[in-house]
Amino acid sequence: MDRHFDTSYYHQIATSLVLPDRPYINGRFVEGCDVVYENVNPATGRTFSTISFCSARHVDQAVDAARAVFDSGVWSRSRPEHRKDVLLTLARLIRENATELAVMESLDSGKPIKDCLHEIGTEVPNFFQWYAELIDKTFGKVAPTGDDVTAFVVQEAIGVVGAIVPWNFPLLMTAWKVAPALAAGCSVILKPAELTSLTALRLAELASLAGVPDGVFNVLPGYGHDIGQAMGRHQGIDAMTFTGSGVVGAQILGYAAQSNLKPVGLELGGKSPFIVLEDAPLTDDLIANAVNAAFWNAGQNCTANMRQIVHASRKEEFLHKVEAKVAALKTGDPLDPETEIGPLVSWKQRDRVQGFIDKGMEEGARLVTGNRNLDRQGFYLDPVVFDNVKADMVIAREEIFGPVLGVIGVQDDDEALQLARDTEYGLHATVFTRDIDRALHFARQLPCGVVGINGFTEGDVKTPFGGYRRSGSLSRDKGVEAMQQYVQTKTVWIRSLRGVD
Ligand code: NAP
Ligand code: MG
């Protein structure tokens, strides 16, 4: 067996990792406050590291450093080719350190190493590379005028950006925010989720090595209600970008309203449908997509397609095949490269999801498989498939953020569409059909930011990602569109003095 596919290889790396343990401000690790956070490995339930958390004074320090370097222009007004070179170097350093970063991420969050290696070895560096390459290919505009005047429109970096990210894709969400913000020339202050600070702290160190000037990228581990709030209310932060729950998203809008009216980009939750029309062949590929759509990252995914809306004539066969596929999923040690489902991120999250499963049974959904006692250490849950889910059940309406798949039978396309639309969210949807006209009809009628036809996908770095309705604001992560969160336009009118005495 290739040693890179051996569980003991990753465990060996785990024991030799040097884990960051304090805030990163102005190009160096600094002393934190008295709050020492005990970082628990979700796979064992035991503390494996401690992190010295920030207090409000660190937010002030980081804002001062970020502002000073922004105003100096060494990054914000540097030649585009320079920022491009530095971010390409950072992409290379991430690739070179991907295995260590992936193990760190897996220990910190419980995510399977297979997923961490893909996210950190491929996706995260691609984000830095893609936005690096965009820097010297993006131009302003010249407006049509008469000869007596010239008017041009440029896009300028917005200034100091505060970014707050969740724990479900710690370094990937960081890259979604930080790569375009740095490419734009902004200074960034990032608060990772309290449960998962490690890889962001290591990224800050790699950014300095790559040549990102001191103060341009700062990472503040700490509590959301404390330093997250301090960032949201800070007069020295020019824009906020946030991924997480709707409740906290609304609070951040409030902080902005009560401070300096900074713009706020929001990527929030979802309750996304996976729709199987009656003409869709129930191939292995469709079933693999259905299972992945609900159970990827143990269902701790904002695009999780948990509501699976299936034509009644296909429901029995669909359930039978899904049940077999779920039975074959490997739940276990996240550092085993064959593991597909790891533990949930915390006891709190596990209990919350168990509460939804209990509620589903109480409301009359039929348990097809799962919910056994796994008798493991750590925060594991046996993946659950429910049949006979009804549109008004709590499990069909609220975001579960755990390994639960619910099937709802429908009689025709109209009923499928009506059910799919019946949610306050609007992040994502998947539709399986052989008929392109039906597919397009659904794609146009579904009120959400991303639709996958005949495949569960969020797309890649090139395409914008974000939600309709309560799933987010008008801001988008990914694609050229992400840059809009980090720039503002300036118009310059130059009147010709030719002929003026
Ligand atoms: P969360 O509670 O909203 O936390 C997200 C981040 O906000 C964390 O860093 C958290 O810090 C911080 N925070 C908490 N309270 C705060 C406050 N009062 N002021 C400022 N910041 C605060 O969400 P979560 O539990 O981490 O993640 C799950 C949720 O995120 C789900 O609803 C999911 O759908 C959503 N999500 C959405 C996307 C997307 O792209 N749309 C992606 C991933 C997740 P602490 O860690 O200290 O609490
Ligand atoms: Mg952790």
C-alpha cells in the first residue's frame, strides 16, 4: 500500500505537527489574552491543543496594523504584477504544505482526511492562484463623452476587511474570502470559528513567507459574541464578509447599522431540495449524487440537499438503492483515508442534530436506516434516512446541518416544484431528469443561487456562489463577482482646459 494511503502515516504526521496557539497580528504570532481555549478533537472527544484567544484589544491592534499598511500603499497600491507574484507564491506554499495542513484540519474539525486533502491540496491553492491571475486582467471603464471631457471609472480596494467564517470548511471558507480580498489590495482581519482556528493561523504564517506585508493578513482566534462582535462594531473596519447562520448574519447587519454603516456580505444557511423527476434513470451515479448531496461533510454543509423530492412511481426503488449505498458508507477515524463520514464537529452540534432526528420520529417520519448507537468515542452519529417526510415537519423546514436525508414523494412536476420552492431559504437545488425542457423550467423557477442539473455541485472557483432569500445578501463568493465585496468604484471627470484662457 502506498504510504500516503495509510492511516498510520497520517497519525504519524499528527503527532509531529507544530500547532499554532496564539493570534497572528502584524506579521507575527502575539500573546493572547488570559482566555485559553481547549481545542477538542471531535474524533476522540479529548483536548489535543490549547489556543490563547483574543480580546477586544487585539481587534484594535489588528485594525491599527491593517489600516497603517493599507494607507502606506505597499500592498494596496502595489503593482498588480507584484500582488500576483506574491499570491501565486502563497498558492505554491499551500500546495507544498497541503498534507500537514490537511491533517491539522482533520484533527481540528473531524473532517475526513480524504476531503481535507482535496480541499487543501487542490481547491484552496486554486483560489489564491485564480484571484492572483485575475489581478492584472481586470480593467476600469471610460465613459462615452464629448471631446471636452474624459470620464473614467476605476475600482479601488475598499480598505480594511473583517471576515468571519464558520467551522464546516475552515480553510476553504477562509480562502473564499481572503483570496479575492487580498487580490483587490485590501488588508484583512479574519476571525475563524472558535472550534477551528488552526489552519487559518498557519495560512497567515505562510502568507508572510510568501511576501504578504505585515499587517495585511491578520488572524484573530476567539469567540464570536466577543471579538466577532467587536469587529462588526469597529469604526476602523470598512467592510464585513460573513459566512454562517442567519441569526448571526442579522446581528452583524445590526452592528454595521449601529457603527459606521460598513457594507456586509452574507452567505447564510439553506434547506436545499434534490429533485428526482419520474423520467430520471435511477443509476448508480444518481444514487451516489443523492447520498453525497445529503451526507458530504457529515451533512454539515450549507448546500446539503437534505430534502429529497422524488416522484412517487420511483420512490420505492430510490429508497432501496439509497439505503444500500448508505449502508456501504464508511464511518470512522477521520485520519483513515477510506473514511467517508467522520464525527460531527462538537457535542453541541451532535446533540442538536440528534434533537432533529428525535423530532422527525415524533412527527411521524419513517426511519429507513440509521440512528443506531455507534458505541464510539467522539461526536459520531449514524447517518439517517427518513421516508414519508411531510412539507410541514420541522425536519423539512429547519436547517439540520447533520447526516440526515429525508424523502418526500410527489405525484408530478408541479407538486415537486411547489414543494421545492416552499422554504424561506434559497441557496441551492439539484434536479435529475432526462428532459432538457423540464430541467430548464426547474432551473428558471427555483428561487436559489445555484442549480445543479443531473449532478450535485456547487460549481468551481469560476462561478459565483451565494443565496437568494434568507440564504444571503446580494454579495457573492467565488467568481469575478466576489471582487465586488472588496472594491468600490471611483469616477473621475477631467474637463479639458483646451481653449480656456
Ligand atoms: P454561526 O454561529 O453563525 O458562526 C459563524 C461564525 O460567526 C463563527 O466564527 C462564530 O464564532 C461567529 N459568531 C458567532 N456569534 C457572533 C456574533 N455575535 N458576532 C460576530 N460573530 C459571531 O454558524 P456556525 O454554527 O459556525 O455554522 C453553521 C451555520 O453556517 C449554518 O447555518 C450554515 O448553513 C451556515 N453556513 C453557510 C455557508 C454559506 O456559504 N452560505 C457556509 C457554511 C456554513 P464562534 O465560532 O465563536 O461561535
Ligand atoms: Mg477544533
